[in-house]
Amino acid sequence: MRVLIVGCGYVGLPLGIELVRQGHTVSGLRRSLAAEKELQRVGIQPLHADITLPETLAALPREFDWVVNCTASGGGDADNYRKIYLEGNHNLHAWLAPSPPKKFVYTSSTSVYAQNDGSLVTEASPAEPEAPTAKILVETEKFLLAQARNQFPALILRVAGIYGPARGHAFKQYLRGEARIEDGGARWLNMIHRDDVIGAIIAALERGTPGEIYNAVDNEPVSQLHFFEWLAAQLQKPLPPRAPGDTETWRKRGVTNKRVSNARLRAELRHQFKFPDFRAGYAAEIAHMAADHG
């Protein structure tokens, strides 16, 4: 297949490497020219454009079988999210629509689920977030799903908190001594290793149904307390200190408390996890970290 990866960064670059390994012809689109040699070195054809500036897309080739938009905002406020996610997907659609791909996969986020009662959420659960950034993600999803009803083969992966090499918010906080156990540590965390994000994207390209949504999250949500207890035991360090936390504070920060189901990812896309839970994934990361410092 001729594959375009939009956003060849933390997820997109190793995704491209894996697709090249599988024999696909891969192009990688980035805003910066800085990574051009890096992409070429691993067999990815570099393309230079900014999806927030549609005129930069106009001159590029657009004959692709599969397109993945895994662009990341790198943080930022609602205006930044609107430009990169909502306007960016509008611009990609306008560019590709005259000659649409066979599949267009967009990586959204499980932050669209605002549930705060620890409940199990599926793709059919309400996605009514209060955080302005997450509202824009919902708006983006609705745009792409509407296009899917109009013969543009978009589908959505709602990705949980990604961890892996040099990544993992709670893990890095713990290593820096900045982590806190909030409100007894009962809040649920939902995670997925970067390698499994890549696997889920490829499964979506191969077997996903346009117009559908799939949660990309590992098999086992974990409470904050259980996560830090496990880390403390593995690293032989003390638990983080306790800190007060309440639903109102979490709401203002856009923090949620839910258990995200991946049943559809496993059943319909038949994704086989490399790291089915946080223990498997973080044991590998801790081993890598020890080797690096050995």
C-alpha cells in the first residue's frame, strides 16, 4: 500500500518504520525540514507541509491508499487544538477528497470521555467533555464521521495515555519526585504502550470500518494507588506523598475518572497486545532504563 503518515513524531516515525518493514511504500509529512534525513534513513519519503496552511498541501502528491493523521499538538490551549486538530483535518479532507484514500485513520483521545464516577466506558458511552481542548477533539471527530457518511473513509482511534521510551506522565513525575497520590489514589488511569498504539493503527488500517470509533487502550485500567504501589516495589522507592483531591478540582483540570474498555479493538480489529497491561509495559521500560544506566 501507498501510505501517508501525517505527523512523523513519537508515534508516526516508528509506525512508518514498521510499515516499511512490512513492505509498504511510506511517505511522512512534517512541518519541519529538520527530520528529512532521519526519515530517508529509515526508508520513509519525506514530505514538507503544514496542515494548518492548506496552500502548503496543494503541491504535494495525494495518491495514497492509507492515510494516518497522528499529528500531536504538543500541548497548548484550545486555539492551538482548533488549528491543529479541527482545521488541520478540514484541510486534509479538502486536499484528499478529490482522490480519497481507501482508509483514513485519525488518532483522537479518550479525554473525550468526561465520566468521573469510575464507570466502564465504551465507544457507545457519551462523549461530553468539559475541557475546552477535549470539546474540540469531539468537534473534530464529528466532522470526520460526517465525511465518512459522504464516501470519505475516515475512522477514529480514541487513544489513552501513551507511554513508552522517554514518555509516561505519571511515571516521569514519580521519577522526578513530583508525583502525588490524590484523594486516596482511587482514580482510574487508562494507558497504552506506544508499540500497541502502532499495532492498533495498523489493525485499523487493515480491518477498521470507516465511520466507526475504536478505543485504543490496554486491557487493564489501574487505580492511581495501585500503579504507584507497583512502581515503588519495582524501583524500591517510597510511595509518593498523599495530597487532597476532589471531583471539582479534577473537573477544572480536565481530569477524569473512568475505566475505558478495549473490547471492540480486540474483537473487531483483532489487535494482539505486545504489552497487555501497565506491568508488562513498564517492566520493559524499567529494564531499558536500567540497561541505559548500567
